[in-house]
Amino acid sequence: MLRLDSINCFYGKIQVLRDISLHIAPGEILGLLGRNGAGKTTLLGAIMGLIKAGSGSIQLDGNELTGLPAHQIPKLGVAYVPQGRRLFAEMSVEENLRMGLLANDQGQETLDWVLGLFPALTERLNQKAGTLSGGEQQMLATGRALCLGPKLLLLD
Ligand SMILES: Nc1ncnc2c1ncn2[C@@H]1O[C@H](COP(=O)(O)OP(=O)(O)O)[C@@H](O)[C@H]1O
Ligand SMILES: [Mg+2]
């Protein structure tokens, strides 16, 4: 489903990712281990189009992702839970989830499915995301990503 071939990434002249290749098949769970600063977040950023890969190829079901604008990648079915969650703190739980729906043109059915997975969010639909507990915020960040109805979920 997702194939990375010889990805190299740089911040200025500093090379952070060197010749990374991997393949994820449908139904597969892949864990990436690495010390602090090893480049895990950079790699996910490159897949999501948030960081430009210096060279190499990233393909989803045979379609090249490198070079696509970042907002198109969720529309191909790739969802992302950022390391720092990146919730919209001043928006409600429901509004945050609806942003996920919008990112991939999903509807009420997907929202109901996500709320079924996270009953704690259902009880707090009108609460501002910034006032949730850490664990609740993590549920919301994951729920918002699942609101894309993704075929691939990236969890940083
Ligand atoms: N925007 C940036 N500019 C310059 N260096 C960066 C930037 N983001 C990350 N780095 C550096 O790139 C390396 C990899 O970072 P990162 O991908 O966040 O690592 P990890 O997620 O594995 O802890 C680190 O040495 C970090 O300091
Ligand atoms: Mg990281």
C-alpha cells in the first residue's frame, strides 16, 4: 500500500534521513523505533507532504506522493496524528472532529463510527479541545484522524 524508496531528507545542509526504504501492506502494523532526534517525525512529515523529501520516492498504491501539496494527501486516504496533537484548542470537540471529516469529504456516518470508538468524546462534544485532559486530547487527535475514514493511519 505504502512504499518508500531511498528517501533522503535535509534541514538546510544537515541530512536527517538517509536512504530510507520501507513497505507497508494492507492490514499491516509497522512500528518505527529510534532514539530522540533519529528522524521519526521527519519521516512522517515527508509522507504527509509537510517536509519536502530531498530525493527518493513515496508511493501510495502506486501513485507518487512526493511533490503533491500537503492538503491533497489526506484526500488519498492518509491520516496523521501529530506528535504534539495539534488540536484546534479554541474549537469544540465536535468542531475538531468535523475538521477531520472535511479533510476527506466524509459525512455523519464516519463521525458516528468515531464517536462509537471514543465514548469519552461523545460526552464532551461541546467542550473546548484545549480544556480536555491529556488523554482526552489524545483520543480527540486520533478521532479527528479517523474522521478521514483513512486507509492508512500514521501515529507519531
Ligand atoms: N525544522 C527543523 N530544522 C532543523 N532541524 C530539525 C528540524 N526539525 C527537526 N530537526 C532535527 O532533525 C533531527 C530529527 O528530528 P525528528 O524527526 O523530530 O526526530 P524524532 O521524531 O525521531 O525524535 C533532529 O536532530 C532535529 O533536531
Ligand atoms: Mg518525533
